[in-house]
Amino acid sequence: MSVCKSRITKMGAYSPPLEGRNADRHLLLDFNERTIPVSPKVRQALIDYIQTDHLQTYPAYGDLSQRIAEYAGVPSEQLMITNGSDQGIDLIIRATCNVGDEVIIPSPSFAMYNQIAQVEGAKIIEPEFTETGGFPVEGVLAAVTPATRLIVISNPNNPTGTLVSEADIVRIAQAAPDCAILVDECYFEYTRVTVKDHLTALPNLFITRTFSKTWGLPSIRLGYVMSATENINALLNIRGPYDVNQFAEVAVRAALDEPEYMQSFVSEVLEQSKPLLESFLHQHGIPFWPASANFIFAFPEQAEALNQQLQASGVLVRPKKNQQGKVGLRITLGTLEQTQRLVNELEKAISQQ
């Protein structure tokens, strides 16, 4: 018998399908990663750091928070770096929720929200996204009770790609001033939609972002939280002093020195790859959710069989279920060349069904 808390032993681990996944053998369109390597400048910065022979020392961050705050457009006292945005999400939920508190997480959404809320013993309320209605703003507002401690808004939502308007988020934050409002903006560079300008007026807002998605640095784990200064100070009481590793500090500094490398990829995805895949789906009558980031949630016939055929061709996408249990394919968008390969393989697979 485990000596761990019973609610934790009864849970299941969040286990993404990593087995057999190989960047040398597959076109990876399954985890919403950036599909091209980091820039030579970032790679060289990491090599140079290794060659300094300082791996035996604890991380030192210098003015990294200030650099990121300047990029994000907030005062440095309203920002805290974290070990990926997952840690930011974890810290916010741990800091705001007790056993039995209610947490509103519109669904379907990123599994880690539910996972962490369950660890804290929270009761989860799940208003549903719909393809036609999008984000369930009225359902969220109707679900708020005196027991509600946290509302999670993934913007844009994963896996549906649904964009939530700044006005709707502000409306929710104003209507529930005693609830923490966690806004996950990990795909911000694709949408440019943010509520960061409301952090002072709405001290219940928390924003998480990451350098994993558009910046292409998921392996080194660096994210950040933005919130009112008093909230950041509280979260710093939980976060460890060395939770962010030195490789992340080195790589992000180098990446921030050339944002145009990131912006060029974002432009290619939004202006070339996304229209190409959407056109293909329309032509073949394949339903998909309107999306605002670097992925599309599509529902072809025989989705699981189609996924197997794509795997056999070396293309990985992510099967996921909607709220009704129907299996769809969440497809990450890469470069135009990569998306053309995807479309070609989809064409072949569909013709064989």
C-alpha cells in the first residue's frame, strides 16, 4: 500500500504518446512543436556555455526576467520565470486551490490543467467548447459559485484551436473577482491576443507563456508567469530558487537577440501552411474546428485508420477525442514544404480508404 495521498494514488499519470517517436525518422506534427531547429546563434550559445566548464555551478539568471519582461511588455515585478509553462500552471493552481474548491476548466482542453487540479483535490467543472459556439463564456459565468477558486482559459485552446477574445476574458475576470483567472497564452506569438495590459486593474489574472512552442525550445523548459506584483511575490514563495536550468537561460537570451528567426517561422505557418491545409480539408469535405494557432483539429472519416496510414508513411499526428467521444486528428502545422508533404500523404491515405 502506498503512503501517498489516496486521491493521488487513484489518479492516472499524464502520459503523452512518446514511444517510437523519432525526429530522425518522422515528420513530427503531433505535439504542436516548432518543426524546424533552433537558430545557429542559439545552438552556438549553448555550445559556448558548455565549453566554459561551469556545469558544476548553480544557475545564475542575471537580468533574464527583465529581458523577458521587456519583450512581453510588462514591468519586471509582474513577471516570474518558470521551468516551462507547465510549472507556472502548477504553481498557480497550488497557490490558489484547496481540497474541495471548485475549478472551472472548459473542455476539451490541455490535460495538465485537470491533472494538477486533481492533485490539489479540487472539484472540476467543465463547460464545453463547441465548434459553432466556440468558447463557452456564458457556461463559464453560469458555473461560478461561492466555492469557485479558479477558472482556466486556454487561449487559443488546445486541442480545438479556439481563440477567446480579450473582452470575454476581462468580462469573466470582472464577474468573478474572488476567483483566480489562469489564462494560458502559450501560443501567443501566433495570435498576438493577450490580456497582459489588464494585470494591474484585474489582480485576479494570471498569464502563463512558454518558449517551447513558437521559439522552439521545449527540451530546455523555460516559461514565465505574468500577474500582479503581489501574486508574483506569492508564487516566488513556492518556486525553488534553481528550478530553471542554466541551459534555458543561455538559450533564451540568444533567442531574444534575434526574434526575427521566430517571427519568420510564425509568418510561414499562418500565411502559407495553414491556408494550404485548410484548403485541402475543405476540398475533401473534412470537418475541422476554426483554429488560430499552429494546429488544426480535424475529423476525417475513419480517423484512426488514417492515422495509422500516416504513421506508416513517417508522418505523426495526434489522435484526440472530442467531448462526444469522436476521434479526430490534431495536426500541427510546419513549414510550407512539410505541410505539402502532409497533404500529399493525406491524399494517398484517403484514396486508399
